[in-house]
Amino acid sequence: MLNKFSVVEYQKLIGERIKQYRVNAGVSQKDLESESGVSIRSISRLEQGASIQLESLIKILSALNLEGNIDLLIPDQTKRPSFYLNDKDKPKQRVRKKEESTGTFKWGDEE
């Protein structure tokens, strides 16, 4: 399991892994540019650990046939067994803050 990294460290790790995958697949940056529609400059920036647009990252993953791995990054909550144990008809749409108790509630027979 990975340690807790900074954003920059994660960017470098992702860039290194995508570069390794691209090179091992025998795909040049120019070929990846043609297949993904993402500029060589953006591909190079990604591989060096720099920030790129999310849309560009998804296009690159798709061109390398890695888009299916997005489920590993962010699993579909509806595929968890515990999801089906809930009695709710619809999945949650938003999060509500829990109201803090004022601590003044009494049952009526307390003084």
C-alpha cells in the first residue's frame, strides 16, 4: 500500500507509471499524441510529474487502454455488498451535517 504522499509526489508517481506503461507498450509520445489528441508538450509534462488537465489525462489513459483502471482509483460504490444492505431506494445525492445536541433535552421526569 502506498504511503500518504503530497500532491506533487502523486503527480510524479502517476507520470512515471504512465511513461513506463507507454514505453513498455512501444508507443512513442508522437503516436500517443495522434491517438489521444493531447499535445506532446502535455504528455511530456505529465510524464515529468507536472500538472495537466483532467480531460487530457483521461484521453491519455483511454489511448493507452487504461481507462478501465479508473474503477481501481475510484471504486463504484453501488458494487459494494454493503450498498445493497441499505433500505434506501435511492443512493445518496448529498451530505448533510449532523446537528449538534444542545444537551438540554430531558425526559420530563427529570429535574
